[in-house]
Amino acid sequence: MAIDDDPPSADTSEASTQVTASVARRIAPGREHDFVSWTDAGIALARTFPGFLGGGWLRNSRIDNEYYVVYRFADEQTMDDWVSSPVRKAWLSRGEGVAVDYATHRLSGIEGWFEPQQHLTQAVRVHGAPPPRWKQAITIWLGFFPLSVLINVLVIGHLDGVPVVVTTLVATLINTPLMVYLVLPWLTARLKRWLH
């Protein structure tokens, strides 16, 4: 398997802290397209987290409905931040019925640059390292600004006299899932060339 990110540098101290996770998933019949879209959205979300170094998905060449998702973070802490995040939990819930996890492996350091070749064959799509922070910020703003204006006009504008804490709560409760499920995946797909 080839991961499309920076190869290990001569500085092995940096490479020794990196962590790679491999998640084996079985896909529900007829849901391959849904799986690819859902996984690409998850990788786009992971890309916004500090320490994300790259990731992608691969299909098992011998078992049609078996896929592997591989992603790498700079260290255990940054990976744990992603794994335990509410954003990831919301994304995982969106994938219910699409795929079932049946094995997860986490490799640290130099061993994370290699995967068992007998299981991982024929890379279908691999994403490289995250884009620069300024590109991430612009992408998030491009979605957040028009969505915020829309929510303020359609919802918040009708809540006269309601305390600012409540209106902010309402706005964020609407804004966050729309950004996670619709706006960011849609935007990152359209800005794919610019982001890489």
C-alpha cells in the first residue's frame, strides 16, 4: 500500500511519534457509493484537526465488500483528539447502515509507514497531507459565513427579545450539523484541486 504523504525524514524522532490507524469495514450490499462519499467526508473533517498527516481508503481485492480506511496523525494525542471528538462521533453516526467496523489497528512510529500487504491491495483513493491552515480557514469561512447569514435572517431575526445566549445556542445547534454533514463535504469536494 502506498500512502500519499511525506515519506519518513532522516529525523527519526519525528517519525517515531507518528501514529497510523487502519480500520477494516464491511460494506452493506449496494452501499459502496455511499461508503466512498461518507469516508471522503470523514477524511475531509479529519483534515481540519491539528496533527492530521494524511489518509485514504482501499478495497480488498479478494473480498468485494471489504474496505480499509487508513489515516495518520503526528502523535497519539492528536489522534486521540480526533477519535474522541464530537465531530467524528457525529460523522460515524451518519454512516450507520453503510458499513460495520470489524477490526481496528493502531501502529506507532516507523511501523506505521508499513501495512500488511497480504490484506491491503490496490489503493483506490489516497489523500495526502492536509492543506495549509490558511486554506482550511478560508474553506470553513466560505461555508460558515453564508450559512450564518441565512440562519440569522431566517431564524435569529424572528427571536426578538430572546437572550443572546439562547439565540447563540439556537444558531450553533443549526449551524454545526449543517456544516459537518452538508456544507464542508460539499465545499471540500468542489475545492479539491485548490486544497491539495
